[in-house]
Amino acid sequence: MTTLMALALSVIPAAALALDAGFPLPEQYAKRVSDGIERYRKADAVVRVVDRHGKPVKGAKVEVRQVSHDFLFGCAFPSWDISKKQPDPETWAKFERYFLTLFNYTTTENMIKWHTLEREEGKPNYRLVDAFVSWCIEHRIKVKGHNLVWGWPWSYPKWLEKYPPEEVAEKVRSRIKDVVGRYKGKIDVWDVVNEPLHADWFETHMSRDYTEKALKWAREANPKATLLVNEYGCQWGEAERYAAYCLKLIGSGAPLDAIGEQAHDPPRIPSPKQIFDMLDRLSEVGKDIHLTEMTMPSDGKDVESDFVQGKWTPEMQGRYYRYYYTLAFSHPKVKAITLWAMWDGHSWLGQGGIIAKDWTPKPAYNELDSLINREWRTNLSGTTEADGAYRFRGFHGDYEVKVTARGKTATAKMHVAEGGKNAAAVRLE
């Protein structure tokens, strides 16, 4: 353990007492959360300053400003034609502004789903996806494709039903090859199979090992992609079954890189124990965890929980988002959290967005803005020691560095990551 980490963890009990997790936490969970965020989301870093002769500069002023997160804060994206600024230019401008303020990661909500993309057999329409992907590249937003295979009656094209199992398999293989291959290098994260424990059409109409096959075909189409399966219900008793399913996939040689858990079961609120029991069980699979489809209401209906009582007011929704994000952010295996609705004007769940239909930010938006852009973002300044070093501990991500000394100013960039070099060298000429 590094000196800076040891110092930070030594004051965790006091920090845990001051932790704002939306809802009061039992002491053992408050400590676990504070400790986890400090231990797993930050790292020691150093800026070394030398003069033109390579000698250390003592007393140089150093400013470090974090400009991006490694952690993936995401939101699903509507099936809008960005090239035409749908649904209208004014709405699009507001949506874009709010979206880019919070998120560095996005998931295709419906535009790549098979029944949407290829309504007529052999004629997939990539127009919406192409425009969307170009916009994401322009704004440095990482994209996840959702989804390649999904076995509910409404989630695959009806024309597929006419084929026998061997031809269904060939159609699935061709779809995965074409879609994943088309966006290789642009979409490098995929929900390959959605809800395999609950949606069984491909299991009964293709083969029992269809998930394994789909993952292998996706790996062939993009060897560098991060491949997931995605499920729901793990906070409410299905984590054991899901973990066993994932372990079976891995045991069969399927290239599973991360586990997706949807994390939205409105209107219920899980306790800290339920959340951590789920995350701990899934983490035993040995893969990263993505919390993939969070949406909770703000419609005034009763909260269902043994942990929290009340109504789903906008204030309760905001407190819940702060609570869930804070607990999840503290767990070492969680690498992404994705909302499924930003705006009430486009939400599968009534009043499930974090921005009202009139474009007023709700408490939930403000809570996430505070966490992502202030509380979990490092902006520090100080002076170098005798060896020319300014040492700090910061959240994982990209940084801009500014150094001032002896009437001179220099800048640099650096990256802070778990196990990374986490160092910048600045020469004052």
C-alpha cells in the first residue's frame, strides 16, 4: 500500500461518517463505501518538474485538472436521426447539451436491435446507427451496441420464425458477423445476448448453446471487443443462477468479458446488503460488472422497500440515484453504470428520466452532475518538494497539468489509472 493511500484510508472512519450516500447507511456499509472509493477509484500520481538543465525545481506551483473519467458513466440513446437533429433542432440542442455534460458512454437503446434494424429480411437499415456513431466519435463517447440476440417474441424479426434451427443459427451468425464487423473500431462493446435466463426462443428454436455460439461469433467479428451478456433480477434473488450461467459459459470456452446486470426493478429499493450481496456474488465469476439499464420513477407512487419508506417523488429519485451510484462506484468489479432514460419525453418508464419533459433538470440530474463532475473529479494545486515532485492522489482518468515557476509556465497531459505509470515530467525551458 502506498503512503498516500495509507494516509487516505487512515481517515476513512471520519470520512464514512460524513459520507453523503443519499440515504443513511449502517456504519459497516458506510465504511466499506468510503474505503472502496478511495482504494479502487483513485491512484497515487506524481508531477516532476525540472529546469532546462534537468535539475529538480523546488517550489514550483503545480495545478492538476481532471478532464475525463476512466469509469464509464453512460446513458441509452434514442433512435433519432442525428443528421436531421430529430425530433426537432431545439429539442436536439437541449438533449445534446445535457447528455454531454454527464456522460462519456452510451448504449444504443433500440436502433441496433434485430427487429428494428432489419425489419425486411436481407435489408438492414444502418442510417440511424451510422449518424449516431459519427456523433459519438466526434464527442469522444464510447459506444455499446445493444443487442445482437434477444429471445422474446417481440425482440427478433418475425421473418426468422419460418426457418428451421440450422438456418436460424446461420442467420444469427450472419447478423453478428455483419453488424459487429461493420462497426469494428467504432463500437467495441456489445450486449451479445440479452436476458438469456428469461427469453428462450433461440434456445428452443436454434440450440441450447446459442449464447456460447453467439459470443464466439462476435469475437471472430471483432477480436478486441468487450463482450457481455445482459440480465435482470439479480438484486432480487437471481444472482446465484446468473453467476452459475456465466460460469458455465466460461467453462465451455465462450469469450465472455463482462457481466451485464440491468439494475432497474421499479419501484423497489434494495438495501445495501442486497446490492453488495449481488455484486459480490457476480464478482466471483471473475469478470467485470456493468450495471446496464437503470431507470427509476418519479411519479409519486409508493416505494417498495424494507430499507427506505416514502413516495417516488423527484427528490426520492434523486436520493436513490446518489445512493445506488455511490455504492456501485465503490465496488472494484463495477466498471460502468448506464441509465436507460435521460429525458421524460423519451422514457420507457413514465417519468423515469432525470430531466423533466419541459427540460427542467430533476434532483436526480443534479445529484449525478455533482458526483460525476465535482465530487468524483480531481482538481488540485500545490508546490513541488526539494526533489521537484508534486505528489497527489486522484480519480482515474485524463488530466491536464500546468506548472508555473521562475516566471515561466509549462503544460503537460497525464493519465491516472489503477496500476498505471501515473507520472508527468515537465521541463521549464
